[in-house]
Amino acid sequence: MRWKVHAALLVSLFAVCLCGYAQAGFSVRGSVVDPTGSGISGVTVQAKTDAGSVLDQAKTDNKGEFFFRSLPGGDLSLAIPAYAGFAAKTTVLHLTGNVASLRVALALEAVQQEMTVGAEQALSTDASENRDTIATTGDQLRKLPVFDQDYIAALTPFLDASSGSSGGATIIVDGVEMKSAGVSASAIQEVRVNNDPYSSEFNRPGRGRIEIITKPGSPHFHGEANFIVRDSTFNAKNYFALVRPPESRRIYEGHLSGPVGNGGHTSFIGSATYREQNTAAVVNAVGPNGPIIQNVLTPNRNSQYSIRVTHDFSDRHRLSVGYTFEGSSSTNAGVGGITLAEAGYNLNSREDDLIFNDRLILSPNLINQLQVVFEKDEDVTKSVTNAQAIQVSGSFIGGGAQADVAKTENTIHVNEVITWSHGRHYIRAGVQLPQFSRRAVDDHTNRLGTYKFASLANYASQTPYVYTAQQGVGRGLYWINEFGSFFQDQIKLNRRTQLTVGLRYDWQTFIGDNNNLAPRVSLAYSPGKGNTILRVGSGVFYDRTGGDFPATVKLHDGVVLHSVQVQNPKFPVTGIDPGTLPTNLVRFDSHVRAPYAYQYSAGVEQRIHKSVTLTAAYRGQVQAKSFRSRDANAPMLPPDPSLTADYPRPDLRYGQIQQIESSGRTLLNALDLSFRGQAGRWFSGQAQYTLARFEGNTGGINTFPQDQYHPNAEWGRSNQDQRQRFNLMGNINPDHWLSLGVNATLYAGAPYTETTGNDYYHTGLGNARPTGVGRNTLQGGGVASLDLLYGHDFAIGKTKGDDARVISANVSAFNVLNRTNYTSYIGTLSSSRFGRPTAALAGRQLQFSVGYRF
């Protein structure tokens, strides 16, 4: 009987717990922000029933955040009264679960808006509320398997290579274009991709930029500390490695925010990260004596520190000042695949940023925001081995890297934006200096020379097809300046229709054209009860030269650097004075202009459930005047494999003339399907599938055609053309003790080009293809990876909400299925590894982390 009594008591206790659980309310955590995305402190948020009774109320903290611990499920609303020039707003909620990241944007007093939300915000005709946006908060990212806490890398798969510039994806931090986030991972508040695709405020489309919002200071002390560790003991061996290398990674990261003084008007936030990574690269090459397979240690260190102080002079004027430092060092960089350890190089870099941000509410319908960043960079590259470089097509790269160079950069970034509302119009206009930069470079690359061989047989017979070397002071000073301005008007035509029109202007040094006007327009229409939104848009986007490419033009003028090319030389080269040979040049074509892309799209967003939205959209893009390089002094005779003598160049005063032209073209057609929301209790997150075809006749600003006099014959698949891409990010069984964070990627293979390995065109490029074979006709293997995270939070004490203290423990598994994902395929026919990969992505890896938040 005693065990029956105990059983009855346990069942009764369990039933009471279930009843208590069933009656418990749902928590709602959110933030109130102004039109610039900055949090608004001191705002009263009231939770009301349908009848208008106040259930609870909260005030936003210095970050603009609020928290309700327990609200009943069902229909209710959040009411925000007019405050400090911002219009009142009512947000309708249908609570079916906890809400972790509700974001309420207040408009200025002249604009009135309404919004309905469930587990997340409902459909809206606002251009920045398109459901095709990939948006995730810092709290959500904490529950996902993120490799090395690199949130930018975690969101990069959702970008589109066709939308990036020549310099890669654009990173926008708190409205300013930067090179990196500048803060530690835990100090990031939100990350977005494809937010308002046709915004004239940015020079890239939505899928070509990552927008990051960092956490502000707080009126109360809050902080977070994390320790992340990975060790090769728990990792699978790389497919090409003979033995598992002794790798280890340690990451120490955190942030602290709180008040300064006792007035409640000043706050700070500081963050820090230190990465100690003892990694290794796998060399998988073929030398004269057979395969060369070895593990090469590639340790690197990275430190990042930042501090920002914010002061509210009044409820209308906020000023923040911040400083960021980042330093890194890498050993044996560039090694792996067919690149031997001796051909590696060491990197050391440092970046210092001083950041000013001033927001001023000039009137109830006018806001001005000024952001200025002073940036200083130093980068030094040193070759591991001081020797001549040896490159054998498709087999190995050895000798010295010949990569010694030192660069300094002093840059100012300016972003001045004014926001004005009037009637149905919501206007943003601004002036930008993405970079106003003075740069210096000391280039000592290729001083000992580089030999290129078509095959191992040619290497054995000591018959290279070209030898290159350079001499000269190598010291160059130059400016890279970019200017942009924009105007945009969001017009609420009626309750169901919003039109956004904008115009942008861009200008840059080294490019002569001054007429880069980029009109953009988008329209959103809701035909029914708000469950469906139709969106169309079109716009022009201008490209930039990207990175530090203008330095190449500045240095390779025949004076600062005297670069030479000797075809079919003896090995080794003796008795030749490079100063007596015709110099190579790099120059911009006299008719060069900024490339521009026409992007257009049409799509539909459909809410199929109160917390689930599906989107389908067609997206097209045509880029005209794309950058590419061409040897403007190439031999004019047709290629002849039987001849090895030097072909004469048209202008005997010069060697190769790399001419940068804007005469290429690319074409994209894509279908995007997206899921966003919470599917019951089983999954919460977002997924995206893209079916696309990306073609063109250029591989970028620094790539050459095989035939310099017929560059348009290069039309074929783009280097980034992956026909199918699928990305998923979210949580399985969220908000329960057994919840898994999940990232999944499935990509079709990228193309690569079949080449002979020989220099039949006698240009020294060695990129000749077999007769009748086009560019990128070979197909690489696909990529599939599944990453999982299991973690648990342990509350300390009885405090809740913002006063909670939590210890978290997580374990993440990357590439759980340990699938071999091949990369770096060899397309050289003269190589014994033609058509085979020489590298692979990492196998299964485990990552452990512990953290403390308060």
C-alpha cells in the first residue's frame, strides 16, 4: 500500500504541475526603436485585453527594450502612447507562445501605422518588412550552432554572389559601411540580410549586404562572458589528411554594459574577444617524386576590444562615442591543397576605429543622424621562404610565396541621414562618404622571380613557359575616395498599398564617369485581409573597383615597379637584367566606367498560419559594363601549340599591358522560395531555397580571357553559379528542455574550367583551353552539411527577466553526418589529377561552450 500512496501523491503532484504550467502565461520581450533603428528609452508599453483593460505595463530601458513576464494567451494588444515627437502605436498580438524578439518601430507624429503580430510581426506593406528578409537577433543566434561565434559567416550563405560588388559583400554596422562587425559576438543585437532590397540608402541590393545592429548601453549593469573550445580529439579526420593534426581552438568573449554616474543619462558598453586558434592545413599536391600529402600547422591569433559611451542630453538629443581595436596574426597562411608549406606567408594586421554617432530630433517630424568613423589600418605580409616561386599547373606551388608587402590606410567614413515625415510621405535623404582614404604601400613582391611550368614533365625537363619578376622602389601613395547621396520617399497611397521611390548617386576615384544616377522603385499591395502581400520592384546598382585594386594600377606604371615577363626562358634565368627588358603595365582603359546592374523582381508573401509565412519570388539581374582585364599588348598571331618561340608583341616598348575594362556582361535568373515562422512546437526559424542560373563573360576585375582579342567568347556559367541552394536556420522543439538549434546547407556544385596547362596564346597567362571548350564547362561536387546545437540555461537565484542571472552550457556538432565536401578541383589536362579535387571542407567537429549572463 505504501508504494501505491507514494504513486498517487506523485501523480497528484504531476497533475498540479501540469495545471500550473497550463495556467502560466507567456513572456513577451521586445524593443521600441525610432526610424533609424536606435532604441528609445523611457517609453511606456501597456499590455491590454480586447476590452481595453490594462493587464501589465513596462517601461523601456536605455536600450529601448521591454519585458513582460507573464501574459495570458490569446488576443491582446500592446499600446504605446505618443512620446517625444513619436506617434502613438498599437500592436495587436495573438499569443500562442513566448515571444523573444518583438521589434516595434515608432514613426514620427505625422505618420500613423498599425501592425498585427503573432509569434512574430505579421505581414506589412513596408519595404523593410518583406518576409524574404533573413533576420535574427543576438538571443536567437545564441541558440544556433555558429562556428567560432562568427555570425557574419553564419549569415553569408543567405547572400547572393550576383548581388555582391567587386569587393565582396557589404557589411553595414549601425548604418555605416565597415570591414567587420567591430564588436564581440555577444554585443550584437540583430543581423539582417535582404532588408528592403531596393533601398536607395545603400549601393548594393538587399542580398549583397549584411546589416548589423549592435547593442547599446544600459541603465543597469548587464553582461555576458563566454568560453568556447574545440579540440581535434573530438573531430573527424579531414578526408585528405593521412593523420589527424593536433588542432585546438580557444575563444574568450564577452561584453559589459551599464550606467555612468548617477544621473541616468549616460551609459556604456564594452566588449572583448580573444581567439587562440592552433589550426592546420592539408597539403595534397603532386611533386616530381610522387604525391605530397602532409599536415601544416597554421596557427593564428585575433584580439578585438571595443568601448562605447552614450549620453542623452535630452529626450531629443543622443550622442555616443566609441573606440574599437582589432589585431590579428596568422602563420603559414595560403598553405593547403597544391600549395606547399614553403610557399606560405605570415600576416600581421591592426585596425583602430574612433566612432561618433549623433542623433537629434529637430522637431516632431524631423530627425537628423550623423555618424563619423576614423579608421587606421596596418597590414604586413612576409613570405615564409625567401626563394624563387615555382608553379606547376595542377600539380604543386612551391618555392617562396614572393608576397612581401606592407600597407597602411587612414580612412574617414561619414553617414549623414535626415528623416522627415509629412502626411502620407516618409522621406529619408542623406550624404555618404563610404571611404575617404589615404593609403600607402611598400610592395616587395616577386623580387626573386616566379617560374611557371605547364606540367611535371616540363618541370623535369626544366622548360618553363614564362618567368616573371619585378624591381623598383615599390613605394606608392594614393587616395581612394567614394561619395554617395540618396533620396527616398515611402508613400502610403492607401491602407493596402505602399509605394517607395528613390534615387541614388555614386562616384569613385579612378573611374572617370560622373553620371552614376541609380533610380529605384518598389510597390507593395495587400489585396485581402492582410494575409497576402504582392511585391514588385526594380532598380539600378553601381559597382566599385573593390578592395585595394587601385594600388595595382598605381604601382605598376613602369617606374614605381618595373615588372617583366620572359617567355620560354632557360631555367634558371641567368645573365638577364630585368631593368633592360620591356616593362609590364597595369592601367585603366580610357573608356572605363562603373559597372551597373538592373535588378527586378516580383513576388508574393502568404501567411498560411498565424505564425507561418511563405514567400515566392522571381528575381532577375543584368549587369552591363562589368569589370574584366585584358592584355592590350598580346601577340596578334593565332595560337599554335607546335611553336615555342616568342611571339612578338605589337608595342615592343612594353611587355604585358593589363588593361582594366568595363565591357563584360552578366545575367541572373532566380526563383526564391522562403519559409519563416513557427510550425507548431516542432520548428521555429527560417529556410530559403533558390533555383538560379548565373552566366557571364567575365570572372571579375582581375581575370583574363584566353583570347585577348575575343573576350566576349568567354560567355558561360559564372564562377559562382550554383543552380540550387538550400539554407535552413532555426530551432527544433523550441522553448523546451530538449531543444536543438539547427543549421542545414545543401548546395549544387560550382563549375570550373578545363585548360590545357600550356601557354598556346603566348601571353604568359597559361589559361588556354582545348579547341571548342568554353569557360566553366566542368562541374564540381555539391556541398551538404548539417550542424546541431544542444544547450541548456541554468538560472541562478529567483530573479527573472532583465535581472536574471544565467549559466549556459552548449555543445555544437558541425557536419554531423561527416560528409566529405570536396573543393578545389583541378581542371588542367596536363595534371595527373585532372578532374579531381585537391581539398575538402572539415569533417565532423564538436564545439563546447559555457557562458554566464546577468
